[in-house]
Amino acid sequence: MFLPPNRATIKRATLALALVCISTIKASGFDRWDFGVHGSWSSINVSNELKEVYPKGFGAGMDIGMVLSEYFALRFAADHISSPADLDEYQRVFERLENSLGPPIPVLVKGGHIGTLTFLFGAKLKLIHEPVAPFLSSSAGLGYVFHSGVSRQLVSPFVQYATATISDAHSKAGLCASLGGGIDVDLLPIKFTVEASYRSIFVDGEALTGAVIQLGVLL
């Protein structure tokens, strides 16, 4: 069981990792490196009744590429994405379930936050060598999934209902794979990149899957 780190811990760990990577790059003597930061937007695949509960997620990360030729590079990327639950929508889901069993009773829902932290190694293949260049990418590595747990409580002016735990808070680790493509826009001395990928994190025989769009800057 892995304990989910808080945001401050994630920020410190990402900054430390970035400093270590930059130091390694400078000490290596290899002069064809790309170092970048990016923002991420994601949409995770959930059951139909929860699609409105998890409409989108946001995050940020960093990536480092070892450019082996004008068309091919190896790269490492670290990424954290947070997918908070829309508690109003979650509340409606539980109210529909509870009210189907008896008289209408309001429901108070707490929790439901899903977060992911991924460390991926992979390759990037440019299709053309131009200032605006499309590329394909693939990577694999380690992924962590954090869930804050879900609880619900029936709300009534006449009866004091106990809070019921629907799912406990937990964090799990598993293999992660990503496949995608995008466009690099080279505006010296800065390069912008847009990438769309489909990502899967495999934990306990199941997969958390979804689309990820990244907008970044390479230095």
C-alpha cells in the first residue's frame, strides 16, 4: 500500500527530480538534449453514470529528451494529473439511486478525488524535419493512482443519518503505457509542442484509461 502524497510533496519531488536531471544533462557532455515543462488536460474513462461526475482533469509535468538524430529521440516524462469529482453531479447520482428505493431524500456526498502520477520512458519519432513537425510517440513506465475515497450521508430534518463509506481512500501502483502523437513548433530559441495521447495504468487486473492532451515548452 502506497500512501498518497499531498500537493506540496509532489511539487517538491518534481522540482528535485528536475534539478537532478538538469545536473545530469550538464555533466554528461552530450549537447543534444531537450528539457521541457507542460500543462495537461485529461478525460478518464468511467462508467456511464459517472461521466458527468468526472468531466476533466488538469495537471502539469516535465520531460527530457535525448535527441539521437533529426528525426528520433529518447525521452523521459513525469506527469501529475488531478481529476476532482463534481460533487453536485455525484450527489445527483446517489439521489437517483436512493430515491428509486423510497421517498425522495437529499444526499450529501464527500470525496471522490482521483489523481495519477506517472513516470514514463519512451521514444519520439518526427515524421518530417521542418519548423512545424508532426511526430509519433510511445512510452511505458510506472503509474500511481490515488483515490480520496467516497462517503455519503442522507440529509433529513427529522432523522440524523450516519455517514456511510462507499469506498475507502487508497493508492495503488502499476505499469503504465502511452501511445500518441503531436506537433512541434520550432520558434528559436524556444520550441512549443502539443501532444495528444491515450494512456493506461494497469492496477489489480484492471486499467484506468483516458485521453491526455499536453501543451508544453521545450528549451
